[in-house]
Amino acid sequence: MADTGKILSQLLERVSYLGDIKQDPTWRGLDEIQRSLLELKDSFYDIPENDLLRELERLEERLKFLEDRAAEHITPMERVNIVRSIHRFTLMDILENVYDSYTELGGEGECSVDPAIVVARAVISRRVKNKIYSHQVMVIGHEKGKGEEFRNGGSAKPWGNEKALRYMKVAETEGIPIHFYIFTPGAFPIEDFPGAAQQIARNLYVMAKLKVPMVSFISEGGSGGAEAVGLADMRLMASHGYYSVISPEGAAAIEGKIREGESLPRELVQHCAEQLKITAEDNLKLGTIDRIVQEPPLGARRDDYAFFRRLRYEMIRATDEVVLKTKSFRAFRAYALNRQKEEGKDIPDEFDVVIKWNLIGIEKERLLALRSKKYRQMGLGYFKERKPLIPAVSKAKDAISKGYYELRYGLLKHHKKSVQQILEDMSSEGSAMLKTFTEPVRSAYEFVFAEPKKPTRFKRADQTIHSSIFCQEWETYVSPLSNEDKTVSCPNAHKYGCLDLWVPDLYGEFAGVCPTCGHHFPLEYQWYLNNLFDKGSVKEFNQHIISANPLGFKGFESRLKRDVKKTKRRTAMVTFDAEIFGIKVVVAMLIGSFRNGTVGTAEGEKFVRACDKAKVTRRPFLCYVHTTGGIRIHEGTLGVVQMPKCTMAVREYIDSGGLYIVVYDNNSYAGPVASFLGCSPYQFAIRSSRIGFAGPRVIRETTGQDVPPDYHNAKNALKRGHIQGIWDRRMFRKNLFEALLSMGGPKLYYR
């Protein structure tokens, strides 16, 4: 009777699992099978064993028929249901069945620092010619917990991602590869230190240059939460997993403009799941993952040992490939050809060769170069780009420009201090005879090392202040909002007794700032273009890059055209050269009037190219965030991968000695803050701005808790250490100028 009881339990589990997938317990009589099984369970000891077995065989045959029909066509939403099922395998199952042994780090169970993130030092082995060879690896990933509430369903809190980062650095110190496993619907959206967005940004910044091989495996990848441990040299994905910019329910709420508390139409949720291109096949076509790990027809469960065997093979194989690419092309090619012969065959019991996973100096540099190239190419071809009439001329111009700046600020400036010191020593002798020889040399030196025109300054007390900070030499731009002849009340009037403000004054000489309490009313981005930078110095570039609809998201094309017509812009990112009191800077500006400042492939590419330009010209790089609503959901994971892509560019710019400054304004949320904005060492906010990972509604729906009205304000962001200062709009120009003078290393062109 023991075997019969086991069969009965397995059948009940299969019925439950199929019900999870279909989200319909009555689908094709599934409820009838479940009812019959429960009746057999209740009368288990009253039925003869032979009769019981025959009835179980009959029910299993019916169930198998339904499973086969379900597997014929699995919709994107059903894949989401597969991943969310309590029967789905978890990271702990992988540690038990894929690795030979492991030691969990950072504590266990409820005593761990955020149990939603599991870190383990593990051993994985391969067989080669009847010999066993072991590899040491660091395993980092999400654990959903299966009913253990303290796991938060795999939603990592900020300190969980900090724990992951800490052990990434340990792996780098020990020179062992990292295996990432992604099982998260998204990060836990709280701003408590170290902050959800800011910590994800720190993780991405460090992962961009970790000098060890990294392989990631995605089962459930929810936007920024997935990217916190997702930047890897090889990205694998389960065939029935999903990887998305937002959950289908979240997208449906936005698309359908569903109010909080209202139920979501099931058809709309399914529609969004299809439009977001969240499946493994979709992501492979888009280039956001490298390979698919095949699962059983209805997905792998906790006892699918054949799948664990395949996953073990795929993780070893992926790590081998990452390592071999750093060693030599010939070695990788031979390995790849051999593996190609095995495609479609059963998983081999043995590997042909042993590959050591430790890297030496030059191999580490190749690893970083390949990683950079990999992420720079993500999203290319999915935005519109007007090609130059003569591409060769454009390329030649870029090469000449790069060569010029490298010569001027690289080769020649490298010896500048030495030459200058020699000239000063010679001139200090005061000899008329020496001056006869030194003057021609000095003239030649000054011609070669021509200094940029520096602003004049005068001393006041103990500080240096620019002579024209308080009076600009040109007529300032006035917001069109000042044309309305009416008064408005300051939102802080009840607290500070602010008087009603006459609109022409408020948006004119007051620059949109209440003179009583300092509250900042929103201003259009054109105000900053015209009032922040020197007159006539703004020169835009990258206008030929245009936002598109790469996923073919229904209805989005018309919205894009509407935004282009309204704003006269083609992306939410404006990139340009400008000057602040004579200091040349490169600027990337996210504007709120185009798609709420959301970031897609076009915006990411413009940002990366602006970053590269700042790197070549040795200029400071300013990112001013007029507004950003996060990653553009209509571009799916193509938008999500702009997070690691742009962070990679920022890391390379900063490593080259650049000065990267971020200034937030209005509403700055989600993916950009959790990546290329939040990783800046110098972050400031305009007063009255709001900064965070998720808005109040998302926080309520995710955590079940309300947040106070000031939860995301700049003052609290400063207290948490997420920004380094709060600037008044009226002092933005002065503060930015002083930051350019006092911050950054010696490699800037004007140093």
C-alpha cells in the first residue's frame, strides 16, 4: 500500500501544479480528477489494492492527456504561473542537487542578513576519463522560500543586495568564479539605508569590473531586482522562466490606468504578458540572454533530477566558455566546435577536457574587455538611427578627434609638469643670459600647452567666488508659465505662512521658487538649458538617434508620434556640450515631457556615447535628471539591460579619471536611479525633488504598508546618505561651478 499511497500523492501534486499553470481549477475537467483523487484518499484503506491501482491508472491517463494538451502551447502568462508555483525548484534545491557541497555564508534561516539572498561557498565537479576534478565557486542568488515568510518571496531588501556585493568581492579576492541564480519578482522597494535603488546601483558598478568569470541563470527575473545580481559574462535562462521589465499585472495597471484597489481584467494581464516579450525565446532573439536551458514540457519541479543534471552541465560549460575566451581564440574555437557537435544530444557523463577557472593578469584584462563589449552591444539595432551620408568621413572625424585629445591631454600633458618645473627653475636664476635661451622655449611651451580660458575670481573673506555669479551677462530665459495672470498658493503656506504668489513673478524673477519657504515649483527643462549654461555654449549632439517601438507593442507607436509632435524631441535624453563660466562640460539630460523621462534603447545609447565623449575629451560629465519615471516598459528587457550597459560606461569613464556629477529634480525613480545615476560618487538634488526606487502605490502593493508623504523627499535622501547635498535652483549654476572647481581628479582637461 505504500507505493499506492505515493502514486496517489504524486497525482494530487500534478493536479495542483496544472491548476497553478492554468489558474483555472475547472480546466477541461481538472476539478473532477482532483475530486476523484481526494475521494480515493479518504477511502484509501477501504478499497482493495488492485481496484485502487486500476482507478489510479485510469485517472493518471486522463491527467497525462491534459498535461500533454497543456504543453502543446504555453502562453507567456502561463510561464509566469509556472515560475510562481510552489512546486517550482528553488536555489536551495539547486545547491543540494547541482553542487557537490556548499557552506552558506552570512548566517542561515531567519538569522541571515536578509534571507531572500543566499550566498554559499560551493564545490562543483566534473568527470574526465573516470577522474573527478573539483572547482570552487561562489553561489549568490534569491531564495523564494516556499512558504517561509521571512524570505519575502525572493524580494531582496537593500542589505540583502549589500550582502551579495560583499561576497562578490570575496570571490574576486580568492579568484574563484561566481554563479548567480535569479529567482525574484523584484527588489523590496524601501529606502532604508543602504536604499533599494542605491544598493542595486553599487552592485552594478562593482560587477562591471569584477575580475572573475560570472555566469547567471534566470528563472524569474523581475527588472532591477534581477539586475542586482544579473550582470554576468554569460547569461542563461530556464526555458519556462520569464525575464521582464515589470510584472504583467503591473504593466496592465499602467496600460489600463487601473486605480488602486480595482481588479485587473484577466484579458489585459494576458495581453501585457504577450506584449512585453518575457519568455526565454523572446529574450534570446532580443539578445538579452545568451542561451536557454531546456526544462521538461511543463517546467522543472523540485524533484526533477534530470533537469538538475542538465543545469550542472550547462553551468560548467558556460564557465568554461567564459574562461576560454580570455585565453586564446584558437582554444575557444576548438572547444565551441566540439560542443556544437553535442547540441541536441543527451547530456554527456564526462567532459573531454579539464579547464582551470583561475585567470592571470592579461586574461583578467581580456575578461573585462569582453564584458564591456558584450553590454555595449545590447540594444543596438532596436532604435532608429539616421546614418551619415558618408560613414567613412564620420569615422575618420571621430578617429582624428580621439587622436587629437589623446595627444593633447595624454601624451603631451603627461610631461607638462616636468617641463614647467624645469622652466621655473631656469627662470628663477634671474640671469639675463638664461632668459635669452628660456624665452623661446617658454613661448613654444605655452603654444603647445595652451591653457583653457579660466574664469576670473576675486577673494571675499576666506573663499574664492566668481565675479559674475550673481549677475549674468545675458537676458535670462523666462518660463512661458509666467504669462498667466493669476495667483497660486504655495503648498507649504499652512506651515510657513507663505503669501499667495503672482504667477508672472513666481515664474519670472523668482525662478519658480517660493521666496518665503523655498519650495520649488516644477519648471520645464528649457529653463535649465537657457539659464544654467553660458549663453550660446549649448551644442547638442546625437540628435540622429531616435526612440522606436522595438517590441511592436500595440498602441505605443501612436503615443511616440504624439510625444514627438508635442515636444519636438525624438527621445527623452538630450545630450550636448556646454560651458559653465568657461569650463567645458558634457551633459546628458533626462527630460520629463517625453514619455515621462523613461529610458529605452535610444536613451541608453545616447547616454553611453555622451559618456564616451566626456572620456575622450577629458571633460566633466553632468547628468541632470529633469524627471525620470524609470525604464520604459514598452521596450521590455531591452530597456532593462540599459541599466548594466550605462553603468558599464560610467564605470569606465570614472576609472579613466573623469568627474561624474548627477543632479536630480522633480521625480526621479526606479531603474536609472538603481544604475547609472545611483552609482555616481557625487549626487545632488534640487530642493523639493523626490528620489527613490518605487512610488508610494508600488510600495503599498508590495509591502502592504503606507509611507509618509515626505518619504522620498530630498531631505530624507540626504539623511540616508543617498545624495551629498541639496541645491537651490537659484544657486544651481554657482554650486555646479564650484563643484567643477573642487571635485574630480587631476586628469580633467582644465586641471
